[in-house]
Amino acid sequence: MSPGPAIAMKACLNRGPVPSGRLVRAPDRSRPRTFALDGLRPRLGANSFVAVGAFIIGDVYLGEQASAWYCAVIRGDNGAVRIGSQSNVQDGSVVHCLPGGQVLIGAQVSIGHLATIHGARVGDRCLIGIGAVVLDGAILGHDTLVAAGSIVTGGRTYEPGVLLRGCPARAVRVLSERELAGIRTNALEYVARADRFRRALQPL
């Protein structure tokens, strides 16, 4: 039978002080979780933002004013990952590749919550919708919108300026000027949001 709470608490209190010379600190949860691997360490561009709980590992470059948000994983263990300026990898997303592969993500790209980019190339000013998947060898042209939940087939090149939708995804139409402007606006909103979090977020 396990001891009651009062007995367990008393046992903890009776352990005595920490031996002299040992310093016990609470884990620092305010630091970005970046990790070197085999001598390769992530490089963070000026004014980039890495949220607490995001993990950036190995051969990764995060461009100027780019951001990685809560629970995002950007893993450069199998190959290089390059993310351009003012791009954002939102909460719970994964960026990775097969051994010998690479991931190239352009500037002003928004990768929505829980999306996966695996061994693909994404042009500038793209938006990858929530829960979408872009697979190995896919090449997305500039100014592309991938609809939420879509699966972009690997090994194919997709024309710029289109909406990709479905499983597997296909180009369904050309994007309007309003939609193109919205993609750029979304990226800049994340730049501003990162600046806000950097200045105003307070752990409790």
C-alpha cells in the first residue's frame, strides 16, 4: 500500500538541503530549442523568432525575420533545410527530408498549423494551408496556395500562381490578385506577431 500524501510530503522534506557545491536550477523554458548534430548547428537570421517548444535541429537556416512557432519541428538531420526571410512555420508543423534530400522554402512563405513539408521545394510568397502535406521532390512555383488538408504529390513541378487542392492535389484555378496580396499580408502579419511575442510575452 502506498503512503498517503502527508507521509510522502514529509519524506521529501526530510531529504535535507542540497549538498554544498551543487546548484539546482529550474529548466530555462525561455530559450529557443536549437540543437547541433554531428557538428552542424542551426543558423538563425537577424530578428528571427523561435517560440518556446519549437525544435530546430542540425543543418537548418532560418532567414531574417522568419519564425518557428509552438511545437514546430524543423529537423536538418538527413539534409539541409533552408527557410527564407519573413517566412513562418506555424504551430505543430514539421519540416524534414529523406537522407540525401533537402528542403528549400522561399521568402514570405506561410506554413499553416500542423502542415508537413517533406523534401520539397516551395517558391516565394506561398501559403501552405492547415494540415496540408507537400511530399518529397515536389516543386511549388512562386505565389502558390495549397488548400487546407491537401496532399501535394512528390516528384512533380507545379506552375506558379495557382490554387492546389485535393488528395492528390491538382491545380484548380489561377489565384486572384486579392488572394496573392493576402498571401503576402499573412507573411507580414507573422513578422509583426513575432515582434509582438518577442517584446510582450511573459512566462507565468
